[in-house]
Amino acid sequence: MTRIRDVVQQALTTGYLTVEAENQLRHLLTTPYDLEDLNAFMTLQEAAMNGKVRQESRERCSIR
């Protein structure tokens, strides 16, 4: 089973969060997760706010 930290690591490595990965995170956040996953998610949020990770969903919105 995929963990939050796995999805986050992929986004941090590529610098890009796909819509599919965002949806996967939404689902994973509705299931039990541990502190390491929570910390990974917070790291992803910070990276997105600081421009280190681009979000496909935001890029799609800005095109319209």
C-alpha cells in the first residue's frame, strides 16, 4: 500500500505534484497514518508554498 511519505518523496524528487498524486494524498489523509506521514505532508506543503514543488492543479487553473 502506498504511504503519504512515498507520494511526498516523489513530488519532492521531481519538484512536481500531479493531480493524480494530489487525489491520492486526499484519499490517504482519510485513512489512519503515522507521525512520519504527517511530517512528510507538512514538508510537502512548505515546499509548495516556497515554490520548490509545482502543482499541476494550480497550473491548470492559471491557464484558464
